[in-house]
Amino acid sequence: MPQTPPTTELTHRLVPSPAGRIHLVEQGSGPLVLLVHGFPESWYSWRHQLPALAAAGYRVAAVDVRGYGRSSRPGAVDAYRMRELVADNVAVVEALGEESAVVIGHDWGSPIAANSALLRPDVFRAVGLLSVPYTPRGGPRPSEVFTGMGGDEEFYVSYFQQPGRAEAEIEPEVRGWLAGIYAALSGDTMPAPDLPDPHFITRGRTMRERFPAERLPAWLSEADLDVYAGEFERTGLSGGLSRYRNMDRDWEDLAEYDGAPITQPSLFVGGALDASTAWMGDAIKAYPNTLPGLVGSHILEGCGHWIQQERPEEINRLLVDWLNSLSA
């Protein structure tokens, strides 16, 4: 079990990567743990995990994924395909002078972490997945799947596909849009089950109409919202949205990994109220085949999508116990 180091402060770094540069926030010393955020977030979504994992004896680095925060924002949409994001993660490990790391991701960071482990098992020795289960590449083209999900309405992933469309809705009032989506997917503020699902949009209308921000969730202070809003007001949303615009490219790029399992030690934690958990229940049931190295799978009752922010103490305990088991 790693020894607990002296308390250290957060250190911001810019490191070279195929994107140009990746911004990360680092704390602690010991085995390297790489934290990868989702949409629409930043390194800041790991603010509760950085000190906890550092205190447990780990060197923890939370990145801004390319397109976010202080990391580079390539202009081409196809620069955000999965293979490029995996290459960024490898570059971060190398830039920090390490040969290997444990990678943990939330939301879009979960498939980025999973594919990092799948494509580069020589670098990523274990993988933790929060909120979004691992699903191997396979089945029909993703755009075809999403088009068929909405019926008379439009699934949010389809809504995000056309460059500029979602940006035109979000960027004029970033703070309010973020407050709405955080509240809509949080366990304590999400709409009641009999209200419209915020993941679907009436054709010709906007997402914002599905999640008015009447109050902030308990985990999100006005100051926290200011941090997120400040980053996206500066960078815009195109970088983050471009991840959604590469799902068909990823399906083509990763054809050789069709149905491939991830064999390294793994962990999954989801929220019982998170739509991702409900929609992808079959993926969780398939873990004996798709994640044969699974150490633990946990569903947190009453928890929504923003799991490491909604339940920081519980997530920290699960992560530290899992990380310690890897070193035992």
C-alpha cells in the first residue's frame, strides 16, 4: 500500500501533446493516476478527488481534454476522434516522466479512458469508469442508432452533430445553459419521471427548453458555476461538441477492435438515477465478457450523472480502495 506523502498544493502545467499542448492540474507523489473529464466540464470536475488521491499516496493529474480549458483547440472537427485523444493521454504520461498510469474517466472521459486502456495496454495498467459503462465497438453505425432513438423527437447526440447549431444556442448565455444541464442530470434537481426527458428535443426547438435552471444542485455552488462558465465563455463549446461529431469516425477507426474486451484491472461506478446507467444496462450485464479484469461495479442509489461531484466522499473511498488493491 502506498505511503501517505506530505500534503502538496495543486500545480498547473502545460505539456506537449499531438494536440499542441495539454493543460493539467497535478497533486501528490507516487504511482501516476490520470483523471479525464467529460462534457461540459474541465479538470475542475475532479477538484474533490485530487487532494484525496494525493493524500492516499498517488501522483494525480487531471487534464483539460483537447478543446477545453487551457489545452489546445484544433480547428478541424476530425482532430477530436478517439485515437487522437488516446494519443494525448499517452503524451501526458510521457511528459510527466512516467512509463505507465492508471486512467480514470467520467462521462465522455469514461470511453476516452477505456479506449486508452484498450489501444495502449502497455501504458495504461488499469482503468476506472464513472457514469458511462464500457461498450466495445460493434453494431450499426452510431449515427444510425441515434437517429432511431427519438421517434418524433431528436436525441441530443443527433442535435449536436451539425457544427454551429448547438453553439448558437449555448454560447450567447453559457452560464445559464450550464446551470440547466447540470441541474437536469443531477440526482437532487433532475426533472420528475413524468416530465419530458431532457435528452430529447422537440424538432425545431432547443435543448434549453427541456432544462430550465430553477435552482442549482447541492454539489454546485455559484462559485463553482462561475469557474465552468468562465472557461466556456473564453473557449466556446466547439471543442467539446466535436467529440460527439466523431462517433462515426471512431466506429470506422476502431474496426479492428470490434467486440474487444479490456483485460486490465477495472472499476465501474454509476448513479442509479443516471440515464446512462439505465440505457446501458445491457453493457453492465456484459462486464464478465467485456471487462474480465473487473474488480468492482457499484451503483450509487439516489445519485445522478455528475457522480464524483455529487458524492465526492463515496467516490474517493471507492477509488482509493481500488487503487490500493492494485498495489497490494
